[in-house]
Amino acid sequence: MRRFLKAGYDLTPDHDLVAQALTSRVAKQAVLRWFPYPQAGGREPEKPLKFSFLHRGGKALWGDGEEPVVLKGGEKYRFYILADLERLGDDAAMRLLEPPGRVQLYGSYASLELAEARIEASAEEPLGKYLTVKFHTPTLLQYPKPPRVRAPSVNALYPQPRLLVLNLLQRARNYGVEAPLSIYVYAPFDLVESTHAIRPAAVYVGPHHAVGFAGVITYRVEAPERRRQWLSKLLGLAKYIGVGRATSMGFGWVELQSHPA
């Protein structure tokens, strides 16, 4: 089992600030002011630290380019860090529990306080008859592209089971879970779409929009026992590593709930 530290912080700006549309960059900037680590600029596919979007009232904040994201002075904004203890190390991770109290941010200052923290170990997600997946932030789930195809990568606007399982299967190898490729082939028959409220979701990143999807979907689980076990392992890991691309910057953070019937 892989161990993760999940820490939540309250960020309170002294004054109104116009923030980046990708608000996880605000969280990352606030943390790296006092917690530099060697892998911060690395190119490895799975980073040891993942930063969530800023949250207000329990809802993730991001900008789609139509209106600026304004952080109100004196108002608390919650964000989370997920640390892979095997990559980061326990000693370094424990320093995340000691924020300085004050950080410089966009030429101003903000208070930064630890709100919650816990260490969890990834475990299999117990699968009942139905599985509900909530995509709390825009999810960038790409269609697989043959190596010789030079067309731009394309993000799906819907969590197709085959794309979902393939993404988790490929990334899980970085966390010691070697699931057989065949479960990707059977995914549409093992996770059958039942109901959904999925919508397109875009984040303005620099001169471009990162377009994906957000919302909630319920699958009916029809997998036989052996494939059900592998799906349980992959989905249990998804609660920590997210789904799709750029999860280290808050994209594709999910919540799972299983239903017996």
C-alpha cells in the first residue's frame, strides 16, 4: 500500500488580489515560498506533491477566461497538498505541517495556517453494484494517440470507461500497481454508464484554454471477480492520484462512492 499525507491549509490575503485562473498555482507559490524541494521543477510524470485548486465554501475555484479570479482580502481560501511519502520522504513531508504563518503573495502578504492533516494508505475501493465518481475539478482525459500521429492531443468531454481505466492503468505503474492491459479492453462492459451530470469545463491557462469535463457520473459495475479486484485497486488509487493529466496542479481530483444496489 502506498502512503500519502493530505494536508489542508487556510490562505487569507491581507488585501484583494487578482489571482491566476489556475488557482493551484497560487497554492503552489504560497507553499514553495517556505518549502522548496529538489523535485519541484522535475519532469517526472508523477510529482511527489500535488496541489489542489483554491476552495471557497467547499467549492473549487478556477477561471475560464471570461472573468478574473479575485481573492477577497480577509477571506479564507482552503487548499490541499497531497504528498507521496515514498517519493518525498517522511522527514521532508513533516515539514509541511509547519507553515510559517505569513507568506508573500503577488506583492502583498497573506496568512497561511495548517487546517487539517492526516496520513492515509491507499487501499482497494470496495465495489458494490454501482459506483459514483464526482469530478470536482476539470478533468483532462486524453484519447490515446499512436506514436506516428502528429495531430494535437485531444481531451475527451466525457469520462468514457475505457479512457478512465487506461489512464489509471498507465499511471498506477508509478505507484507499484501493475494491472493487466486487458482490463482496459473490457472497461465499457465492466463499468456501464448508468446516469450522469457531466459538463464541459475549461480553465484559462496562459494564452490557451484547457478544456475537459467536470461533474458526476454513476457506473453500474458488471465486472467478474478477477477484473473487479483490479478495478478496485486502480479506483482506490484514483482517490489520491486523481484522473487524467496535470493532477499535480489540481486537475482531475475525484471523490468515489460505492452503492450496494
